[in-house]
Amino acid sequence: MPRISAPTGTGPRPAAKNAANLAADPAANAAAWAGHPKGSTAYRRILAGLAFAGVATFAQLYSTQAVLPLLAADLRVSAAEAALTISLATVGLALTVLPWSFLADRIGRVRAMMWGISAATALGLLVPLAPSFPALLCLRMLEGMALGGIPAIAIAYLNEEVNKAHAAVAAGSYVAGITLGGLAGRLVAGPAGELWGWRAAALAVSVLATGAAVLFLVLVPRAKGFTAAAAGGFRGALRTLAGHGRNPRLLALYVQAFLLMGGFVAVYNYLGFRLSGEPFSLPATAISLIFLAYLSGTVSARWAAGLTSRFGRRTVLIAGTALMAGGLALTLTEQLAAILAGLLLFTGGFFAAHSIGSGWTGLIATTGRAQAASLYNLAYYLGSSVLGWAGGLVFQRFGWTALALTVIGLAGATAAITAVAHPAPAPATGTAAAGRVTASG
């Protein structure tokens, strides 16, 4: 019996059927999403929006760092106690990066970041009104807990929304943006603190962060590569985290984050105390200018990301760590010019290593990327809290030389761990080599 064909133009064509299925299935749509290409309007809006989020986050997180000597004198506390205004804020952030990541899996990356940045901005405006040192520490910790919603999610958002070929460059651009945020907060706080006190400095930074938060809310585009995760419960969360914990390459990145960030914050926390004393006796405004060294990090973060295609992530990360140690060695002198040059190299090396490590987590982790990034941030801010504070004990008892040598030792340990945990890829040529660099670093 002859087969009867369907009339021409009737029935769904395969391409149309696939398009309809993708439209009806958000998970399939997200899986098919290739990401915004570099140079597109959405790509630029993502980087600009996250840069402003970085300003709002890191200007507030380290808002007291430039005025720690003033704060210590006004509240009659020690250098290590004054540094608790930094450490407790980063403890709060570290405690909440994982809860924020699981929340973002349910409600979306952009919405979670919006909630976090709005709450942090409101709390930041209350910090200058703190009636006592304990109240100040409490507000700073709550502010840090709210800020956990940004770094915990931003890298996962980038990896989902940006084309994979440009993920390393995008991550480097994001890290460059957060260096500008940290710098802006400190440059605003220093002169304001010297003129009107640390409370005025905190208020000025909070106003700056509010403006940046508004720009983030306006610029950041709606997510296209996100699919809401089903609630896996506490056991599901533990399975996800345990899977990342069993990955030696991820563990190496987490150790790197803990050691390097802890050493970095310790240097910036206590260098101001060194420069305010003999033989330098610099005023608060002049001390705040040391944070201009962050500009070297703005450059090195993007530069390092670009070098990964030629030398691989492993090599660039180790080189950044070595640059940190070499720069810090220059600060052992009594020459102010050498100290400042060393600080430039130290800062550039740190942000080069951090831009590689933070972006690498999202590529190594094939599932639970938000949680992998959150574990990186947990280690990062625990290092800031624990080692950033403990560095003060070393500085107060043994002086700057002991603190600098301790941080150089942390950098050396990090380089060794990186070399062992991330084996160098086998030599290859052509497209195979490019693919191997992208996948394994």
C-alpha cells in the first residue's frame, strides 16, 4: 500500500521542534547556552556591573584598613585589636559564602547578588554610628555576612554567562575591578579620616559603595546560562562539598587562597603602623597612598589572564607567587622608595596569582561550580581573618622583618604545593596544545 506523505508545510520541522523544546525546557536552554562572546554589549555590561559590585564589596570590606592607626588611637585599642574590624568582617563573609552559594542555586545568581549588596550597603551606613568598639565589631561582622553574597557567586555567574574561550580573561577583568574597589575605598578613607576622624572615613566609603551598588543593579544583565537547582537537602549539600574536597587540584587552590590572602592582608594591615612610626612618621593621608599599589594588581590580573594561553595557568600562578616573595623582600630595607617599589611588585604578584586561582576553580569543577567557588572564597577570607590578625601578633612582638619573612615563607609553601598538585601538561602543538592549556592549565 502506498505511503501517504504529509502535506508540504505541515507538521513540525526538526529544527523548529528543537527550538520549541529548548524554549519549553530552561535546563536544556541553559545547557545549550554558549555564553556571551567577548566584545558583545552583554559581555561588557557583565564586566562593568561586576566591577561596580567589586567596588561596593571591597571598598566596604576593608573600609577601616587605611585608618587603623587613627581608629586604634581614638578607641584606645592595640594594633591587633583594631585589625579585628577587618578580620571579623572577613570572618562574617567566610561563614556565609557557602549558604549564599546554595541560595543562589535556587533563586538565581543575579537576584542573590542583589540581595547581598543591598543588605551590605544598608549595614555599612550604620557603621559610623557604632556607639562602642564591641558594637562596631558586631556591625562589621554583619556587614561581612551580607557581602558574602558577591564573591561567592560572581565567578560562577561569569562561568555560566561568558563564552568559555574568554572565561579566564573575564575572571581577570573581574579581579582587576575588585582591586579598583579596594583602592577607591582606602583612598577615600585616608584623607577623610585625617581631616574628620575614622567615623567620617567610614561614612565616606559607605556613600561611595552605595553609588557603586546602584550602578551594579542597573548594569548587570539577566542570566541566560542559569538553571535553578532542585533542593538536595543537607545530605546533597554535603555530597557536593565532599566531592570538591576530594579533588586534590581544588584543594591546592584552596590552600593557595588561604595562605596568600592571609599574608597579603597581614602586610597591608601592619605596614601602615610601621610607616606611621620611626623613622618614617608618615601622616594618615600619606599612608593611605600606599594603596595606590593596588593599581599594579589591576594591571597584573588582566595581564596574567592573557598569559595563560601561552604559558598555562600553573606557570603563571607560580610566577605570581614568586613575584610576591621578591617584592616583599624589598620591604626589609629602611629606604622608603625601595619599600614602595617592593609593595608594587608584591601586590601585582598577589593579584596575578589570585586571578588565576579564582577562575581556575570554575573550570576544574564540572558540577557544583558555585560551591567550588564558595569553598575558594571560604579559604580566601579565612586566611584574611586568621592570618591577617595573627600577623599582628608577630609584628607587635618581633617587628616588621619577622612578619615579612613569615609571609615570604607562606608564598614559598604555596608555590611548592601548586607545583606538586598541578602537574605540567605534556608538550603539544597546534590546537591540541591550546585545548590542553585551557583544560588543565
